Amino acid sequence: MNFDKMKYGQKYFPDVDVRDLYRCVSCGNCRSVCPVFEVGGWESTNTRGRILIARNLYEGAEFEEEIFDSINTCTTCGICAKTCPAGANPPALVEGIRKGLVDMGKMTETQKRISETVDEFGNTLKSEEKRNSWLTSDIQVPKKADVVYFVGCLDSYRYKETALKTYKILNKLGVGLLEDETCCGSPLLRIGFSAEKQTDHNRKQFIRSGTKTVVVGCAGCYNTLKSNFPELEILSVSDFLSKNIEKLKSAGLKKLDITVSFHDPCHYGRDNSIFESPRKIILEICTLKEMKNTKEKSKCCGGGGGVRTGYNDLSIEIAKRRWEDLPKGVNALVTTCPLCVRNMRDSNSNPEIQVLDIIDLIESALE
């Protein structure tokens, strides 16, 4: 190993764990699971190819624009990390390479636009609306609360009905809201930017509200908040509600005569092993038929890692492949992340199958 090359990498790619660069033995195991490679078929669009490119960059190879189509098409779904016999963590490696390139000023117009949008608007959708504009006047929000609901960008602006349905349930369980929530920073971190501004802003909000526990309805937000706020208890909506399932049953939760399947979001599932709580809730409401690939082996919806915005056609094609795992005889596909909801809905070719957030299911069972 050339020490001068290592010094170059440590200077320009300080967030890359050099061990991940050299753990890869090019066995090709990742080729059988990578959702991007399944669609594209090019060596540069699977984990092994990305690691070879990342290694060359780390050792000082000249940057070429074509590298973006390798490094930036990774959804960071993590299935390669779970199946790597050498124990490499390719998603962390990819994010470290992206950050190094961004710090050098090397980024796509899409990356630049996402960064500028989040910094200017505090969300990924260029919305100038108030974050809690979905909130109705009949709901009394406690000014101080040990437990608060972190809504996230997509539910705050694109899926307002989901935010409202969620908070109507959480509010009855004493959960509050942040006065001035902003983007968690996940969209920035995934594509190579810093999210210190967003993290600092939300930290002040948590302190102001007296927060001890944060309930999150988005897998990306969950992953980011858990990493950035170790002093707080971070729970997914399904975790929180499964712990309060008896209260939901007392509120009139009933059985529905439907059969659903469940899609595990990557950041909830593979990253944080949140598998049982959504299934516990579903089984209290209806029949569950598992998808072909589930839990740790669940396939990505294609929406993460900036791929939905930067490579929309690829993202939707990955989602279409995920539909192939759906079992027959189900009425709906349920998931627990708004980005998965979006991608699965946008790729759905069967109007008879609904794509539901788990909150939609719970609300139907409470009516």
C-alpha cells in the first residue's frame, strides 16, 4: 500500500473508512442483490464497481464526469453491506466519496440544486408554506411535551393528510410538535453535503420544547435524527404506536376484512432492524401476506440516496422491480416511509392495489 496515496485520500476524503476500500475482494456477491445493477447491468453500477472507482479516487486518480453515474446512482439501501462476506459497508463508503467530491467542488447540478433548496426553504420541495400548515384549528398542541412528533419534509408538504392523520392519533397520546421544525438534513447528508445548519436548528427546537422522545414518520429522518441526537430516544411511528396498541384498541381499533403486504423501508429495516412493530400493528387490523423478499432481504424502492431526484427513470424502474415481489391476493401494499409510498405509488401499474402508509390503515381501523 503506497503511503503517499493514503495521505492523498486522508486529505481529500477524510470521511472514507479506508478499511472499507480494501476489504472488498471483488467476489461479486453484491452483483446478485444490488437494485441498481439489476436495472442497469453495468459493472460501474454495482457495489464492486463503485468500490474500484472509489479506491482509484482515494489514491489520487483524475476525476472524470462519468464517475457521477457510478457514485451517485447508489440508493444507499445497504443490502450489499448485509450480504458482503468481507464485512464492507459500501453505503458509508459511497457517502464519504460523495462528500469528498462535493468538498472539492465536484457535484452535479441536481446535487447543487438540492443543497440550495434545503438551505433556502428548509425543505426539499421549495415550499414557502409554514411547516405545520396541515394542522387544523381543532387540535390543541401542548407547548411543552416530553414526546414530540417530527413530521419530515414529505409529509409536511406533499402528504399533508398523512401528517394530520398521524398527529390526530399521536395528539390523543400526549405527543407534541416542534414550534419550528426544519429538514432533518438527510437529503443533504446522503448526497455529500453537511447538515450542521439543519441539525443545530432542530436541536434548539428540541431543547425549547423539552423533548425527551421523538416520534418519526420517515425512515430517512429516523436514521438521521438517531445519528445526530444520541441523547434523545428516537422512535418510529410504528414503534411508538405498537407500544400503545392497547390504547388504540381501547379507542376502537377494529379488524378489517382485507389482506395486505408490507414493504420494509431500507433505513428502518436493514439499518435499524425495525421489523416487528409495523407487523404487530398490521396483524391487529387485518391479514398480512409477506412479500417475496422481506425484512433484511427486502428490496429497495429506489427512492433513496438522491436517486429519485437525480436519476428518476432509474428510480421508478427499481420500484417496478419491487412490485414483482408482491404476493397474489392482497388488497394493498403497506409501508412506513413517505418516500417509499411515493415511489411505489408512482410505479404502480395495478389500480386495484392501493399503496398505503400504515397510518392510513390504522385510521381506517379506527373509523
